[in-house]
Amino acid sequence: MSSSATKQLVDVLKVKDEIMHAAREYLRDRGFTEILPVILSPITDPLHHDTFDGTVNFYGSPYQLTKSMILHKQIALRTLPRIYSVSPNVRMEPAERASFGRYLAEFVQLDLEVRDASRDEIISVGEGLLVHVLTAVTERCPAELVRLGRDLATPEVPFKRITFQEAQEQFGKGFDDALSASLSTPAWVIDFPRSVREFYDREDPARTDVLLDMDLMYPEGYGEALSGGEREHSLPRILRRLEQDGIDKERFSQYLSLVEEGIPASAGFGIGVERLTRFICGLENVEQARLFPKAPGKVGAI
Ligand code: ASN
């Protein structure tokens, strides 16, 4: 690595450290408890897009590397009302995605969930968290930001909202990049159609093809920041959604037994730590946001 790249990495890692410190500070002040991440489990997020599964032979049983902690977050809320985890995720995306500059095959999500929360409440947690982190980094890392050439503005809340349908009408299919490039402050995309998201995102009772979920988009073309929403928690609705998605319910048998016993209603989101670092530091590629990056398809990285 060149000495200028090494110097940049030192600043980026300092900013990332401050991001995590500020995020933990914000969540702890609002009654969240940090839970330790799950790395191996017979169940994980099925995701809606292509990834190759990371399967480990766990004493003769296939266990998967975590793709997101969503199902464990729902179960954890049986024990604690407001939780978050700094959760390593492995998503072996198709190799072409490395060229987009925002995918890592191994990344970390700050993944949170709140019992009995609505989407609006969780949207305010997301806005407050981002504003707190941006303010803290601006105050505590001024020299690093100057060296990185980044002049950050703290956005005003509430952030603008646009529905999935409006975004598609204005920016076309796969609108993320065009929408993000058009923004000068972060904005929410809400109301995704059921067909493009996972079985755990809750349907709007008034419009069953629309989900009570959301993504946050960064401005300036940095793309998606986070995904989340309200969750399905009733067994019959979850079983119906699994069937509609053509997913064999046996794959989730341990989860479904716990849902049958009862899991609470909830809402939450997961925000990608490296993407947040990339946005705050103004980096070209998310691979510059961590030590030991593993980009899709790039075999050999340690
Ligand atoms: N962590 C996200 C959520 O809470 C799910 C994901 O990353 N697929 O909704």
C-alpha cells in the first residue's frame, strides 16, 4: 500500500472508531442494550437478492454464516425491549457487484430492533442516530475530515420521504443510484412492494401488497445506507409469506417454533458500518473503509 493510502486509512479508521463510539453513546442514552452478535446458526436472513450461502459443518449439521441478524433480533426481544448488535455479516454477492464500490462480502451492520415500535418511531431513531454521529464526528475528528477533504453538513430532521412507486416513476427501475445522486441530504424510501422484500417485513394492513418498511438513501450518489421496517410476528402470516415466496418452512423450523410460542411486534433496521464510514469520509469505494476488506469475487484477501 502506498504511503498516502496508508495515511488515508489511518484517518478513516479513526473516524470509524468515532462513528461507533457516537452510535453506542446515542443508543445507550435511549435505553438500548447491546447484544453480542451471532455468527453461526441453522437460520439466517434468506435475503431477497442472490448470494452464495456460507455453510459450515457444525458437528455434522449445516450452519450458516450470518447474512443479517433479523430473525435473532426478533427472538431477542422476548428477553429485552430495545436491542442492538454490531453484527458481522457474510454475503457472498455475485463478483460483478465489486465494481459498484459499495459491496463487501464481509461487512458489519449496526442492527437494532425495538419491541412494539412503529415504522415512524424507528425512522426517528435512524434520523437521530445519523445526526448524532455526524455531529460527533464533525466535532471530534476535524483534522481527519480536513485531510480527507470532507466538509460535512448535518442534515435537518425529519428527512424527506418518497415512496418506492414515486421513486420508480421518477428514476426508473433499480433507482438507487439515480435517486441518491439527485439528493443533497439523506432521504427515506418507504412502502416497498411485497414482491421485492423478505417474508419478515410487515404488510400494511390497509394495502396488503405494500410493506411497512423503508430504506435510507445517502445523498451525493453514495447509495443505500440502511434497510428496516415493521415486522411480521404472527405465525399464520409468516407461514403465508413463506409459502408465497416459495421458501421451504423446514429451513426455518427453529424460528417458527419460537414464533408459535410468541415473539413481540417490533420494528428496527440495520445500518452498514463501512458504508456509513465511506459516506462520512467521502471515499470512492467501500473497500477503503476497513482493514482486511473482502470484496465480492476477490479471492485471496485475508
Ligand atoms: N438488518 C436489516 C433489518 O433489520 C435486514 C437486512 O440487512 N437484510 O431489516
